[in-house]
Amino acid sequence: MIPDNFGEFLIAITILAMIPGADTMMVIRNSIRGGFTDGAITSVGICSGLFFHATISGCGLALILYQSAQLYHFIKIIGAFYIVWLGFQNLWDAKKRYSSAKGIEEISARSETLRITRSLREGVLSNVLNPKTAVFYITFMPQFMSSGSNPITQIFFLTSIHFCISFIWQCLLASIVGKAKEVVSAPKSRSYIEATAGSILIGLGIKLAATE
């Protein structure tokens, strides 16, 4: 099951996992909002979405997505809209924090279960609604798969490695941001950080929608 060029795969997938993108900003955004736990749960959602793409890739559906420009752009616009919407939500939270210190109690008073559920949902949707991940899986993964083995088994094995590497990296980011959040806890400082994260998310969403 382990490909002959597994070392090259580890190097490539590690570098790709560390490249900043929408997933990275989603983890940073939620780590600012709720600390390490929020960021780590978001990462679980994001990495779980990889198995969705592995499934459709293994079944050949990603090939349809790759060949259908209309379907690709439709899913891309939905994903971009979702990322932009999350960015505006961050800007709104930043405005509330800046205008009143009560924003902290208002946000922290939300149920832990609801926060975790929301973070998991946001992570899954952020990844699943990104058609670039599906195209990536059908163009990148076959380079590390052998024709003599079951393609479903192989792609799920490689996806599991991708899951672990991405999860470790994103949890590291969540830990760093979570500790910085404890240091920079003043309402105005938090509002600036959230506004910056929201603006970057909006920019990423617009860039995703505009990319051909």
C-alpha cells in the first residue's frame, strides 16, 4: 500500500499543508474567537473534509468536476460566498467588541457545545465547498498511486497521511494564536485582530471567485 515514492509524497504534502490559504485563515479566525479548542475543532472539520474529496476522487466524480467548467465555477462561487460571509461575520464581531467591552461577555456566554458544533461545521464546509481541493486530489494523488493496487484503499491511506500532517500543523497555529489571544485580550486589540482576519477572509473569498 505504501508507494515507492512515499518520501517524496511526505515532503510535498507537508509543504502544501503549510501554504497559507482559506483553511489556514479559518483556523486562525476561530482560534482568535475561542482559543486553541475552537481552532483545533475547526481543523478536525477541515481535515475531515479531505475524506469527502478522497471519496469523490476515488469514485471518479472529481474527473467530472475537473472536466465541467460550469460545475466547477458553480461550486467555486458557493465556496467563495461562504468564505466572504464568514469574513463579514468577523468584521461584525470586531465592531461589537470595539464599541463595547460587553461584546466579550456576549460572545463567551455562548454554549460550549454550540461553539464546537459551529467550528466543526465551518471547518467541514470551508473544505468541502472548495473545488480546488477536489481538482488537487485528482491531479496530485495519482502521482503516488500504483496501478496494481486498489485505488480506493490507496487514496484513503494517502488522505489519512494528509489529514495527520494538516491537523498537526493547524493545531500548532491554533496553539500560537490561542496564546497570543490570552496576551492581547483588550477589547480594542481583539477587535483589530478580528477585523484583520475578517478582511483577509473576504479577500481570499473574492480571489477564489475571480480565479479562472
